[in-house]
Amino acid sequence: MSTARRTALLSLAAAVGLALVKLVVGLASGSLGVLAEAVHSGLDAVASLVTLYAIGVAERPPDASHQYGHGKAQYLSALAEALILILASAWIAFEAVTRLQGGGGHVEAAWYAIVLMVVVLVVDAGRVTVSLRVGRRERSPAILAEAWHFGSDLVGTVAVLLGLVLVAAGYQGADSIAALLVAALVAVAATRLAMLNVDGLMDRAPAGLAGRVAAAAGGVPGVREVRSVRVREAGGESFADVVIGVSRLEGLERSHQTMDLVEAAVRERVGPAQVTVHVEPSVGSERANERVAAAALRVPGVVEIHNITVLEDGVDGTGQAITLHVRLPEGMSLARAGETITRLKAEINRELGGARVFAHVEPSVLDPQPARDVTDEEPGVTVAAAGAVRSVAGTGAEIHVYRQGDRLLVVTSVHAERSLTVRAAHLLASRVEDAVRERLAGVDEVIVEVTGT
């Protein structure tokens, strides 16, 4: 059984017990204040039943007809409780005014009535404390509504107790005045309760929640900007819709990882929440080569681009020239390739606002045949490749030769000093590749890996 449900059951038991005791004492003493409190406690019992039912509904898991859950049932429960309180306050006020017009009525302020109200005062204080603590911890509108209700009980009990003391001192009208005060307190509590829960039903954003969600999302690596946040609460759970901007070069998988991190960060910051994250591309502070890569992603037929170089034209630094390598399907006709490159250049110019673009086209095998390792089967090729690699990188290199249909591939891993820069390592790899191609005229591709030792 959940804490909220257990608290509602205890409240129901307390309300029934207090209502019965107050009714007996109120009838025996003739005190309208005590009778008003008896009615108030009786309505507490009814309200607790409604609350108990609402919590049971709210705790049901989402289903096909209620895909966001049943949390708003608690708001409806609280509004029903507010209506009951308003009707009770109207009845108490009517009876109090009628008695005052008739001289205040006859009230017997017996000692047992005063002792009873002191006991009730202690019980009400306990109910308020427990309900507030549980309602805030569980973020339950229904339990918090009961806390406000019990708070009005507490103040009303103080007023009735004071009225009985004044009646004992000879002021008969004090009991009716105390009942009027109880009616006013009940009406104020009911109004406040209704306003709070109408806000919940209308999805009013809780104060400060959107800011906390935005701060949590903005702190996630990969999030360039938080573009919008929408929040609401229902049944003790927060709902957040977050729109973030990420780099246009992030792939689908990386973007999805960023979305998962945002969801986790928001839940850690605000507690239980259903978080929906929408990703949009963000230009941010992209460099020119990143913008060229982003432009290429928009061109159908372009398999990949690499080796992007941005050159500045002109003495004044205005104008740009772009060189890049473009991989296109190897079976694409030259006419179709020309159309694709023209589209690519147009996209790059649209991205950069005008530039001269030079594209080196390379074939890309979209459905390659399986490659076969022929290192041991073709010793002549292997020895020639190994000699070419040693002539540049020294001994210790690993050599593999592959046949992929009619294509010949040489794959080698060479060692270099760990202090070598990436630029220097690339130059070394290029020299190794040139040496292999010079030694083996029929080689189609040379892949060189440089590792630090």
C-alpha cells in the first residue's frame, strides 16, 4: 500500500471518530459551534473517502484510453472536496445567524465539552502535520488538499473552544459567533483549494520548474542550446517537453544518446518526471569546414566527403575557395555525378554565402564483395609490399594483402614515436602509401595505420 493511500485511510478513520464524538457532545450541550465541527468532521469523512478513491485511480498505470496516466483524478477529488466545504460553510453560517437573531440560543458549556475540544485540537494538529509532510513528499494534490482542510479544522476548533469558554463566562452569543468564524474559515479554505486545483487542471506551469528543467538540459554535453521548455504537473509527477539544439553533424545514434542524457538530467534535477525531448539542428559557432560537411548531408547521392580545405582568396581576405574529396557510388554515370556535384556546390554556396568549390570525386563501393586475405597465398605481392613499407617506416610493420574481386588491397600497421603529432603521422602514412603504390603498380588501395610506441 502506498504512503498516500495509507495516509488517506488514517484520515478517514480519524474523521469518522471525531464526527461521532462531536455530534454526541454537541447535541448534549446544545452548542452550535460543536455541532458545526461535527458536521465539518462528517464532511471530512466523506472527503477522505473521495480522496481515497481518487488516489486509487491516480495510481493506475497508463492505458490505451489514458496514455498520460490518471493523475488528474486527484484534482477532481480536491474540487469535489472544495464544493462540499462551501456547502457546509453556508449551512453553518445560516444556523449561526438564525441563533444570533434569536438571542444566541441556550448552550451548556459543560466541562466534558471543553475537554473534548482540547483533545480534538491535539488530533487536528497531528493530522495537519502528517498530511502536509506526506503530501509534499509524495507531491499529491489530494493529500495536500486534505492538509488545508485539516488546517481549517484546527483553527475552527480553537474558535469553538474559545466560544465555549466565553459561554461558561456568561456570553451566550459567543458560541454562534464561533460557528460563524468556523463557516468563514471553511469558505476561505474551500476557495483556496478550488483555485489551486483549477490551476492543476488547466496545466498551469509550476513556479520555477521550467527554469530548473532548462538548466538541467543545458548542462548536458552535446546540447548547444535549449530552445524551449514546457512543463506541467499531474498526480505528483512532472511532465516536461524540451526542445534542444545539437550540432548538425551529430548522427542519429549520437543525437539519441544526447536525448537520453537530457531525460536523465531532468529527472535527477526535478524528481519523478515524464520527459519528451525533441532535437533540432543548431548552427551555433560552426567552423567553415563543419558547415561544408553539413551542406553535403543535404545532397542525395553523396556517400561521404573528407579532406575539406578552406582557402581564403584575395588580399583583403574576402571570398573563399573550398577543396574537398567527394565519394560517389562507383556505378554512377559521369552525367549524374556532374549533376550531384553541381547540387553540392550550390548547397555549399548557400551555406557560406558564396565560394569557389573544387571537388575531387572518388568511387565508393556501396555493396562490396567479401575481401579475402591472400597474404600467404601471394608471397611475391606480400614481400614487395613489406619492402616498400620498411623503406619508409623501418622494421616491425604488420602487413596484410587482400583480394576483393579484381581489386588488390594492402593494409599495414606501422609504428612511430608517441611524441609524433597527428599531422606528422599523416605525412608518414602518405609516404608509406606512395612507396607501396610505386612498388606494386596493380594495387587499388593502400590503408596505413600509424600507432605510437
